[in-house]
Amino acid sequence: MDLFQKCDDFTRVDQAKALGLYPYFHMLTSGQDTEVDMDGHRTLMFGSNNYLGLTSDPRVKEASIKAVEKYGSGCSGSRFLNGTLDLHVELEAALARFLQKEDALVVSTGFQTNLSIISAITGRNDYILSDAMNHASIVDGTRLSFAKTLKFKHSDMDDLERLLIHCAADEKAGILIVTDGVFSIEGEICKLPDIVRLAGKYGARVMVDDAHAIGVLGQHGRGTAEYFGLNDGVDIIMNTFSKTLASLGGCIAASKKVIDYIKHNARPFIFSASIAPAQVAAAREALRILENEPQRVRRLNEIAAYMKRGLSQLPNVHIFDNGNDIVPIVPILTGSIGRTLYTAHLLLENGVYVNPVLPPAVHKDSCLQRTSYSATHTNAQLDEGIAIINNVLTQIAEMTDVNFDIDL
């Protein structure tokens, strides 16, 4: 069989494009902001992870420009060799202080950060207990590790304890519990108090992926641990720069011993070029703004509640109840693949961009539109978006002559 036969047989994209419903790779000709120019049209951005709205902040852009002028466009090497700048070291120190850990390590991408942590810190005789709904980067990190990976049912603490009892029976095994702080599709907050309690009971360590929690949860935006007052109960905090910190990259925050071990044993970190100067400087400036302007976090939480309340009052809009009113991820349930594609298409035609979520991320009958917001959205923009969503979902509900039974 020809290796490329699978490519010839891959027709889903062509089918979606033929129907005019292909939902990906829309072209922007403007920067990330509350409004963008997408496919040549003014569009309300309700599908970005730019939570604090800092990608377009003049201070962040200026910091990035100055870094390029001083250091050039890249580092041309790994952190081990010629790729460590004073900017990297400064950012790591700032992140450690902000996340209230002894030390931190900057990694080139968020995805690589999870690969680095999990593959380095767990070994052949260890166990990884991972929430079934964890991000793909966590899943791939467990695959890269030689440890035995067991998934517990999503946010099911009884199932987690069942697995902990099994793993703790092996006295020579280390145990790492890994969870998203905020689950990226539904916007649920993990049950960190229960996880920390069970970890203490069975001698496990806790790692939290706070990609969608930094700048979102906690009085100062420090994430899930601060939100629950459990900073000492979380051993490793992972974060990305591509969301709240308006850049690209990731970081690990933990004890000095743990950071030093990961730094010298994580292949995804060791064999990758270091994060570019402009990205480091942008993340550092965004962090400085977050520290000095915590009101942005409160505004973001207010927007989350505003949109959840506004959308839930619409007769043809059904939102997923994620159990909180503070996370700026508000999913709209749209059911089948076909209905979800049609909805995303009509929303974009009418000036609102959202993220359609399709299998394998969700079941084929539980597809949804993931809407997400920035602290810099105005109430006028939010109200305009609510009105458009209402009109489109009402139109979809009245489409009795359209066959939504599409299985791509």
C-alpha cells in the first residue's frame, strides 16, 4: 500500500469546502483585537484567547520592537548553548515571583512546555493520573513519558481516588496528578481542593496547566491555585504566553530542585531553539501590566458574567453550564456537526467569529460554538454580538428545509 493513500482518501476538507462550510484558516489582515478584519470584513472577535486584550497594547508592542532592535530577530540556538539572553533570565525571575514559586523556566511554546514537564519528571516506574478532558499537549506529554498513564473520568474525584489507591500500593512508584486549571473548551474550573486533598492522602504530586487560568482566576490573576488559596498544594504550575501574556511560549513554575531537574532532562526543551527576543519582551511587559493593573482581571470576570447572562436569556441559544460566572469561555451548544458548521458560517457572515468545536474534541452529537472574550471588549460590542448570535440562532432554528445531517 502506498504510504500516501491516506492523503488521497482524506476528503472531509474538500466536502466542507464544497458546501461552503469549511470553518478553519480564515485570513486576518489586522492584529488580534476585539474587532478584526477577517476575510475582508469587520468582525467581532469572540473566538480568541487574548484574555486581557494585551496583544494590541502599545506598551507590549513597543517592548517587542525594542527587543528586536537590541537583540535581533532570533537566538539561533538552544538555551543550553548560545540561546540564553538576559531577557530569558529576567522573565523567569518575574514569573517565579508572580506565581509564588521558587523558580521558573521559559520554554519556546506552550505545547512544548507540557511535553517537557511530563516527559522529564515521570519515569518508567511512575504513574501519571490525567483528567480525561485534559489538553492535547498533556496527552502527548504522557505519551512521550515512559510512565504508566491512567485517565480518571472528567472531574470525578471518586474515580481519581480509585486510581490513587491502586497506584499507592506500589511503594516504589511516584505519582503525578495532572489537570487543566480551566478546561479550555467548556470553561470549567477543576476541583483543585479535592485533588490537593487526595494528593496529600496518597503521597502524589500535583501539576496544574493554567494556560486558561492565568489572568483569569484569582484576585491578582495568578490562576487556579490563587483562586482556591492552594498555592502550596500545587507542585508544578504550567502556563502559556499565547493567551493572557500576549506572546508565544510557555513556562514552568516549581521548586528550584524540580526546575533544575527538568531543565537538564527535558528533551523538548533541550533540543529546541530558545524563545525569540521579541516574544520574551512582549510576555515580560504583559506580565508587568497584569501585575500593575489587576482591574483587568475583574473586568474580564464581569464580561464573562455579562455574556453568560445575556446569552442564557435568548430563547434559541443553549449555553453549556460550566458551573461559574467568571471564566470568559461561554460555550453555545449546537448539537450535530452540520448544525454547528452552518451556525459558525452564518455567524461569520453576519460579523461574529467564534470557534466551532467538532469531533474528536467532542462527541458528534454534542458539538458547540466556543465563545471567548477579552477584558477590552466594550459593552456595546458585547451587545452587538448578542444581537447577532440571537438572530443567527433564531434563523437556524427556523430552517426546516435544511438537512443538517452532515458527517464530515
